[in-house]
Amino acid sequence: MEGKKTREEVEKSGMIDTWMRKHRLIYSGATKHPFILSIRDGTVDLEAFKTWLGQDYIFVRAFAPFVASVLIKAWKESDDSSDMEVILSGMASLNDEIAWFKSEAAKWGVQLSEVVPQKANQDYCRFLESLMSPDVEYTVAITAFWAIEAVYQASFALCLEDGSKTPAELTETCRRWGNDGFGQYCNSLQKIANRRLGKTPDDVLTKAEVTLLRVLEHEVEFWNMSHGSA
Ligand SMILES: Cc1ncc(CNC=O)c(N)n1
């Protein structure tokens, strides 16, 4: 058993790494979900993929205002002006992403205007909306933001690794979130989160940890919509 780390020890390595180790089971539940593993081993049900595509389009439309709310918090609360550029670059890629969802849906014959958000998606979007409140600290919001992006990055990067049998028609999707540039962007978000978490009061630290766990749970439920495990 590992002994409890002092606050000082944790700050050196970064709180995010500490939490990832502490919560590795739920983290890998979100990043190595059966749906992702089915893409990686080439057995994915294409209907499940289409379900994911339509649901994720709805999610991303709700995610954009969440990112905007993080930008506002950074502008008001951040101690480092470069945070804004990182967040803004994330917002800019969402513009591109929404266009990509539309063309990808057309390719697969998914009618986006007819997609009805499933319960897990609604719950996740409602959770995002709760994080948009001005009462939610920047540190808590940026931790959630990092986690949301990092889960997709880790999941889709897995489908691009050597030896993976991802179907050719899905590699572009996997590259969207699994590419190195997106990985760098996630690292930048992680650095911001670590910096903030390293100097936040204990009550906010606890809130951030709970929020991180909620994100991971929502991500698992989100994948479950396409790959039912109920
Ligand atoms: C459910 C979910 N989680 C994370 C992402 C990745 N962020 C923006 O695209 C996403 N698209 N969908």
C-alpha cells in the first residue's frame, strides 16, 4: 500500500497524475470501453458507430457553450494570461468539429436533425450546464474540461496504435481526437489544471476531484449508449 502523500509531494508530480493513479480503474473504464475496444479490434457494429456519431454531435453542441464558460472564468480568475489562448484554440477546433460531424453524418446517412438525445447524453449535457454556473470555480471547470478532452484523446489514440485493426472508414474519426496535436492540447490543459490545483484550498480540491469522477462516469455512460452494457 502506498502511504498518503503530503500536499507538497503531490504538487511536485501534479495532482492530475495522482488522481489518475488513485482512480485508474474508472479512468480505464472510460478510455478502454468495450465500444472503443471494438473499433480497435475491427469488430465494431457500424450501427453502434452511427448512434455514437449522432449522439456526439448533440453533445458537442452543448460542449461549445461549456468551453465558452471556461473561457470566461479564465478571463476573470486566471493568474496566467496564456490559459486563454489554450482554451480559445479548443473553441476554434469545435467550429471545425461541428462542420466535420455534419459531413461525416451525411456520409453515413445519419440525419442529424432527427437524432433524439438519449438519457445518458441528456444527463451529461445537464451536468455540463451545471458547471457553467458562475459559482463553479475556474479550477473545478478546467479540471473537468481537461478530463472530457483527455478521455477522447486516450480512447481514440488506442485505436491508432500499432497492431490495432481499426476499420479504414473509421481511422479519420480516430485521428480527430487521437492525433498528436490533440494530445499536445490535452497536455496544455493538464498543465493548467495542475497549476491551479497546486494552489487551491482543500475544499475546492475536493470539489475538483468529485467533478473529475463525475466526468469519467458520464463518459462511460456515454459510450454505453452505443455499446449497451445494461
Ligand atoms: C462525450 C464526449 N466527450 C468528449 C468529447 C471530446 N471533446 C470534444 O469533441 C466528445 N466529443 N464527446
